[in-house]
Amino acid sequence: MSNGSELKSPAAKALREAGFVPLPRLWVTPDQLEVIKRIAEGNSDVVNEIRRKANHQHPNSRPNSLCDKIDDASRSDKPSID
């Protein structure tokens, strides 16, 4: 489970400034998760570029891919994305 620190990172701030919002913990069916993944993956190039620029300015930050988290969660038996 997350302690929320990644939501305060320089990359998270840059993403918010670009109009993105974090996906809260939700309960969805596997079919709904697939739709969410497709939507999020459509943003991956832009999100990764924003993170790269923000993390370049703040080298102590680690990138954290939402698509990777969603993908990992869909492969496990866990019911939520942490």
C-alpha cells in the first residue's frame, strides 16, 4: 500500500500542472480494468516525457508508471492497485 509520497513528488506536481489527476483506489471488474489500462496507456508518452523532465530537474525522484502499476495489478490476484 502506498503512503502517498509519490503523489507529492516533483513529477506528480508537473503532471497535475499539465492537467492530469491521479487515479484513486477503485474497485472495478477485469473488463473495466482493461478499458482503464487502454485509456491510461494512450497517455504514456506524454506522462513519461513530463516525468522525465521533472525528474531531470530533481534527480532524487524515481519515475513511477501508472500503466506499469495497472498492468502488474491485472496480472495478480490482488483486487486493487497499490
